Amino acid sequence: MSKFNKIEDHYWRNIATRTVLSIITIAVIIVFLPRSLDKPFHYEEDQVWRYPTLNAQFDFPVFKTDEAIKAERDSIIRQYQPYFNYQDDVEQRQIARFREQFKNGIPGLKGDWVNYIAARLHVLYQQGIIDPTAESQLESKGETALRVVVGKEAEAVPTDSMLTTINAYERLFMDPRLGPNRTLLQSCNLNEYIEANLIYDKDRNEAEESDLLNTVTPASGLVQQGERIIDNGTIVDAYKVRVLNSYEKALAQHNAGSNEITSTLIGQIIIVSILVVLFTLYLALFRKDYFVKPRNITMLYVMIVIFPILTSLMILYNKFSVYLIPYAMAPIFIRVFMDSRTAFITHVTTILVSALAVKYQYEFIIVQLVGGLIAIYSLRELSKRSQIFLTAILVTLGESAVYLGLQLILTDSLTKLDSTMYYHLAVNGFFLLFAYPLMLVIEKTFGFVSTVTLFELSNTNNPLLRQLSQVAPGTFQHSITVGNLASEIANKIGAKAQLVRTGALYHDIGKMTNPAFFTENQAGFNPHDKLTEKESAAIIISHVTEGLKLADKYNLPRVIKDFIATHHGEGLTKYFYIKYKNAHPDEDVDPAPFRYPGPNPFTREQAILMMSDTVEAASRSLKEFTEESISNLVNKLIDKQVAEGFFRDCPITFRDITTAKQVLIERLKSIYHTRIQYPKLNTEVDDKK
């Protein structure tokens, strides 16, 4: 039974799978989509209001700008005089300690120095002493005065008249009597008797500052319901910007009710459901083969989900611009691993869903669609790193040009253009460069094989290919020739040339197990002469199974293993089968021991390899290499493969097969250097003359 028939047999299961995929995708996207947009309009200062005349739907205040509010608050803070509590017990306590410590006098000094120093300490305490930390805070805030609270009264005192504990100590020795005796008095540790007596009143200051700051109102006016906000064609000046910003804030608060949220949610569900269902229908109608490839379908729906989620998170936290997100990366991956049409449809779906979360949908959709199209057109096949770099540059230039065009439509002067967006688009282009290393992650996660990987595998210095060239040199040369033939056919019919070339290099690696049993590796001696037909057939057939074992050992991709398994399909080892039948004419011969395990080719590339492999091997048996003999051989072999149903399960057309025949004939003629036959000289005519 063919694969297409198997798909039809599982019709209802496929319907259920598609339904579940769609529901999960819709649910995940809806969960992350924001329920309200901050700005329903796109406007900038000194630009023309392009929307219809706007009237207020309700009363709302005109809010001040953040800068204006900050300036008012800063002004209040600058004029504010902090409160310090005067504590007279500090002076009494410290002077009493001093007198007690030096009641017998100052060592080394004669006279009444104790009372004199106590009097000087009293003068310092009366002037006011504050902590050095408090002084630093006053200086940092630019305070010029403070309020000293004594009892129930507060007196404003200039800050420069206050002493710190350090300054008070130095001021003590500025006295004419104490200064000359400083060296002797330092042993008395007079700094221990100097303590701050003006204490910062934290609670009172915080309360006073809070009350003063609360006097700053966020609004400076009121717009009443029905009042005209702005007319169509009016220049948006600074005041209009404030009014419009205020209206949008009020509108967001007004729409924050449960009814509005429910309405928004229902609208999002409708739009997202339609877009996801349309995407699923596209796959079901035009790329139903993807549904039998879990890796393909998983990647497609992951791409549709991940970018709207990133967009919603960017809008929700309002940290960065959504234009920093490299949306063009999705079509790049899908173009490289799948096809361009699916890449475009996926990109369109992703952008339309993401647009539900952004503020300015119109410009967002246009810019991102252009970027995605450029990415698809510029990166047809990824084979080298420079292609990603070129694509990133082209996407950046294309998106910038489109955004410039949109700006020119909305403004009347080049001097009013917003340059910030171009920096965002440049960063977006830089992020696109990460598509190359991420390609490896995509490959490993979803099991794809990129062209870059195929190039790496087709390197003849690859350990497995190098071993093949050493152990079975004839098979190695045969594989190279088959690869050249197959890739030429693939180029002509629009198949994947690099894929079939790489598959051709590995399709016969199983021959390394018994290389001498294959004619291309023999040098006069044929070991099959000592074996029965069934034994020989078993060895020949085993190169497929042995090849698959080696492929598993060396971790070759699934797509390469498929070439090994299908290059003979379910065909017979006809040489030994026919030989056995001729030797046993009376026996009803079972073909099973002579049949390859298969399966038959199920892709165009596999069919191409089968045709190229068969023709190249058979061409070596030709006795003469003429255009006629080569043409007859190619047509005979391929027509027989078609008749036996080898290509029944793959999407190759008769036109493709005809093209393949023509390519094989022309290339084999070039390989074997066929020439025209020169006419023979008619000697009889010459004799008569």
C-alpha cells in the first residue's frame, strides 16, 4: 500500500490531529496577547493629525508631562527645610563628664583650665552640632537652611552656621588660649566630649515632604465630554500631545472594565482562530505531507506561537521596541528546511497574529512583511555563511526603506523624520546573523538536515567516505559518478541537488563489509564463483542492511539512511535470480531470497538516485559506447523500472523521468567520449576509376 493511501486510511485521525494542533496554538497565543493597547493612535509632535476629527467621549483631566511633574517636585524639595531636634541634655551630660574626668585639673597645666574649657564647650553646643553624615546629606540636596526645634518652636537656621563634630573639635583649638597648648591638650581626648546635639527628625521630615509633594497635582486642566480634541489636518503641537496622551490614559482606564476585557478577548479569539485555521487549511490542502512528518508540523506551529508570545511580552513589559525582534528569522528557517511557499504563508500568519499585540499595526505589518519577503527571496538555499550576512543587510535596507516611505507619507518635512526606528531595524538585522548558529539548534531539535550539513557530509575527507575510498575504491568512484549524474538530473527537474549528491556518496557504504564481492572492486578474481546463487544474492543484498548499520554507527541523518534503503527498492538481484531459475527449470522459484528489503523510493531525489545508480552500473557492461547503445540502455532500464512500479510511491512525473533519461544519455556520452562513426572508403569505386 502506498503512503498516500495510508494517509487516506487515517483521515479522521489526521482531522483530529489538525484540530488539536489548532486549538493548542490558539489557546497559547490568546493567553499571552495583551487585552488592551496603550495607544490607539499614531502621532508625533509637529506632525499632521491624519485621523478624523476627535471628540472627547467623556470628561478627562489633561495630565502634566512627567518632566513637568518632576520639575515641580524637585522645586518643592529644594525649598524644603528639614527639621532637627535640639537636645540640651547632650551638652549637660558631656560637660559633666568632662568636669568629673578632670576634677583635679589638666595634667601639665596650671590654673583654672577646666572651667575655661567647659565654657568653650558650652559655646560650641549653643551654636549647634550635627553629625557629619547629616551634613553630607544636606549638601547633596543643596539645603541652605534647616529648622531647629526647641520645645514647641522651630527656628530657621542657615546650614553654614552649623558645626559638625569634626569642625567643633577644630573650632575648640582656634581659641587664643587653647591653641598654643594644643599638643598638651590632645592627650585629654577632648573630642570624646563633643557630640551632636541637633538630631535629624526622620519621621517628621518624611511626613512633611510627603504632604508637600502631594500638593503637586498630576493634571493642569479638564476636557469635558463632547469637547473637540483635535481636527483632521491640524498640526500636533506640544499641548495637543499632552491632551492626546491624557485621553489615551483615560481611555485605557475607561476600557478596563470586565465588559471591555471580555469583548477584547472574544475579538482576539475570533481573529487568531481564523488565521490559525486558514494556516492549517493551507497545509491540509497544499502540503498535507507535512502532517505525516511530526518534525515539520511541530516546527511550523512553534514558529507561529513563539513570535506572538515574544511580541506580547515586549509590549507587556514595555522594555524594548518590537522592531528588535527578528521576525524574518522564521521564514529563513522554513525556507531552508522546507519550501518558500510555506515560509511565506507562515510568515504572513505570524505577522498578522503578532500585529494584534502592537500599537501601530499598519506600519508593523507592512515593514515586517517586506522583511520576510526579502529574506525568502534572498536565501533560496543556505550553503555558506556569507548568504546569511547578505540576507541580513538586504532585510535591514528593505525594512528601512519601507519605514522611510511611511514616514514621508505622514510628514511634510525631512527634518521631522524619526531616526530612532532605524537604529532598531539595524539591531534587528544584527540579530538575523544569529540565524546561522541557530540553524544547528533547529536541526538537532527537529531532526532537519540543512544544506550546510549536507556540504559537510559530502566532504570526501569525512571519515566514513575516506574509509570507503580506501576499502572499496571502485565503489567510491562509482558513488561519485552516480552523485554527479543524479545532481545534474535534480538541477534540471527542480529537485534538491545537494541532497541527492550527498545521498549518492553514502548509498553503497555497506559494500565495505565485503568489497571483493562487487564487480567494481574486483581485480580478475570473482569470489562468487565458489558460492551458490542464493549465497551470492544474500551477500549482494546485505550491502543495504550493512549500510544502514554503518549509518547508525556514524549518526548519519535519517534522510541519508533513506537513500541507502531505497536505492534498490524492492527489486531483485536479477543476475543471480535468473541464473538460479535457469539452473532449476523445474522448480517453482521463490523470489524472496533474491529480493532487496526496500522500501521503494518515496521522494523524487530517491527515484533519481535509483535511476542514476542502475544506469551507471549497467553502462560499464556495454561492449561499445555509441550514442545508440547508450540511449537504448538508458531507455530500457528506466522504462523497466517504471513498468515494475518502483516509482509508484514517489511524486515524480513522466516529464521528470523523460528529463532524467536525456540527462543520463548526454552525461554518459560525455563520460565515455562517444564519437561519430567515420565513413569507410569505398575501394571498389576507386578501383573502377
